Amino acid sequence: MYDIIGDVHGCAEELDALLIRLGYIWDSDTGIFAHPGGRKAVFVGDLCDRGPDSAAVISLVYSMHQEGQALLVLGNHDDKLYRALKGNKVSIGLALLQTIEQLRSMGNTHVGRVMNWLASLPWKLKLDEDKLLIAHAGLSERLQDRDDDAARSHALYGDTDGTKDANGYPTRRDWASSYVGSRIVVHGHIVVDEVVVNNNVWNIDTGCCFGGMPLFISSPPQR
């Protein structure tokens, strides 16, 4: 069984509190949380930026993933962090700059380890005997079995139409309203006040970095 956790965005204290509430136990020897019942935490991406301690969140989830206690998909903020660390030309705002500085303060070896890890992460996961799909911004049924650039872009950024809204963010199509796929899709990326279920699509990004808690749902979701 899985506990699917929404966008954490550097909120380390809130993540610790959530894992404890879910019954995960801290092991000081390994430096990770593990569930005595064998449950795994599944993160929908965007571990970093905005919150106060992205480095701590990344280190914890990295260690849990390495020890087989967590699964995750890449979020757009995680992908941008990787590209920035790699030296690609990206726009580095204050939130990303803070994340980079926190990581670099932990030494070049740690930065290299994080880069290799981010490069290895999938942008979609199929779980629960292929009945459940995790992607950071979701994935429409026509793209779920594809591994091309269009599917990856949808999974990281959503179904954008090439324009921007009044706040400068990409305008997204409401693909979930017409979703007819048999798989349940769980995603984050778009901040909502509470879980939004639209057909078989679940949005669980409840704005942890804006004062909420990182939300979770147990898998498989029940309609």
C-alpha cells in the first residue's frame, strides 16, 4: 500500500509531521522514516523551492528512496533544479537560488549525488497493477503509454496551450474534465484548497508552501 504525498516545496517540518502522523517511524541509524507496516511514501514531485529547507526535504526523500521506503516522480521544480545544477541556461529566481545555495553548502559530493539522483527519476509511475498512475501535473489517457517529449511535458507542466495568464503562468487546459481513462491519475502542480476529484483524476496539491500541510491519500483511492 502507498501513501501518496502532494507537493512539499521545501517544507521539511511539515513533511516530518505528516510522516509521523501516518505512522512512519524515524530510524536514527539510517536517517530515514520507515513504516512498520511496510507502506511506502509516494511523492508527486516538487520537493524543492519556496519553503524554508529544500535541502532537508531532498536529503530525506533521497535517503528514503535509496532504502526502498519511498517512490517519487520528477516535478517541474525538481527538473529545473537539475538543469540549473548541470549548468544549463535557466531563469533562477529567489526560491531556486535558495535551494541551490542550501545544497552547495553541503559540499560538492552531495550536490553531485543529488544531480545523479534527479537525472534518474521517472516522470510518471504506474502502480497498483497498472490501475494507478502518478505524474506531477497529471497525464491524459492519450499520453499515458507514451514516452515522448509531449507526454513528458504534460506530466511536468500540464496540458498547456502556449499562452500565459495574467500572472505570467502558462495557461492550462482542463484535460481532467474530459478524462475517460480507466487508470486513476493522482497529481499535484496546481494548488487547490482541498482535494479535487474530477472523473478519475485526483489533484492533491493543497499548497503546503502557502500555509497548508502536504496532503496525502492512501492507495488505491476509493470512489
